[in-house]
Amino acid sequence: MQVAKRKSARLSKTQPLLEILHRTYPDAECALHHHNPLQLLVATILSAQCTDERVNLVTPALFRKYRSAAAYAAAPPGELETLIRSTGFFRNKARAIRACCSAIAERHGGQVPDSMADLVTLDGIGRKTASVVLGVAYGRAEGIVVDTHVARLSRRLGLTRQKTPEKIEQSLMQVVPQREWIAFSHLLIWHGRRRCMARNPDCDGCELADLCPRIGVPRK
Ligand code: SF4
């Protein structure tokens, strides 16, 4: 009983914050262009250390050329790398795309798996990429996506003191209701881009100012 009460108290702490963010960004969603789970998987791999805008410039040609996991897996050496070069770290990204697509083609009949357990066993796929695919493509909340914005804002808002994405995700899963796990990341990413930037966050104009302890943000 006490445990259930403590859990409910923890979850209700984030409710006002979520309400404001939902009101402020009613259209918050994944910014990576895609039409199916495979395209989203590839776009998410490309988005590491790269802006979504840059990825969206690269993916149309990529998606036209490779239309299945088997096609990515069989991409001739150098061809895939050339197409994704401008997203940075292109050799590692090409390796990850070939590795996971080859496993998808061989072990999953060409379909991107729809469970965390299966996705994280694919070479080249970590928990963050898996959570993006599950949440956005399949509407399944099995984790919380922690990118640089979610990590920064979660600390500033006092939702976690952790530093690594894995630990931040674990602490967020304790304070964010599961039905909000997918939206939570989109909302924080949008707020991080528009208001709570890494440098010079706009605390004076911030919709969350009354709720935010501004941890680690120098007072002006
Ligand atoms: S008040 Fe400042 S630190 Fe807090 S969320 Fe808003 S911009 Fe970020």
C-alpha cells in the first residue's frame, strides 16, 4: 500500500509539467521523415550526432534506392557510405545499418521486430534506437528515448541526477507515467530546441518557469 502510494506521488509530480508541455506543443512528434518502421530505423541510426534536418535531406534518395532490409544488407561496399556521408560517422552508421538489416532479413522475414527484446538483439541497435522505433512506428511504450535534449532538460527540471542515458531512462521511468513515455521524449525534445537550449536557455519566457528548479542553470 505504502509502495503504491509512493509511486503515485512520484508520478503525480510530473503531471503539471506534462500538461503544460502538451498545451504548448500539441503537435510534438518525431521529426525524422519516414513511411514505415524500416525507414524510421535507418533514419534513427543516421540521426546519431547529426541534426534531424540533415538526415531528412539524405533519406529521400536512400529510401528510393533501398526498399527492403535485404537491399540495405546487400548494398555494395562504398555505395551506402557515399549516400549517407554528410550525416557524419558514416562508416560506423553504414556498418550498423548493414548489420541490423541483415539480421532483420535473415531472422525476422524482412520485418522490423516490434519488441524491445528482439530489437536490442540486432547488431547496431541500442536501446534508444529501439525505443524510437517502438514508440513512433508501433505506438509501444517500452522505454523512454533519452537523447541530448531529454538528458539536459530532465536534469534541469530536477527529474534525475543521473548522467548516463541508461540511468537517466531508468529514473524517468519511475516519475513519468507509462502512457506518457512516448510523448514525453517528443515534448522535451521540442522544448529543448525552442526554449531550453543548451546555451542560453530562455528561462524568462519559459512556460515551465514556475515549476522548474533550473538545476545547473546559472541565474542571470
Ligand atoms: S525554466 Fe529554464 S531551465 Fe527550466 S525548462 Fe525552462 S528554459 Fe529550461
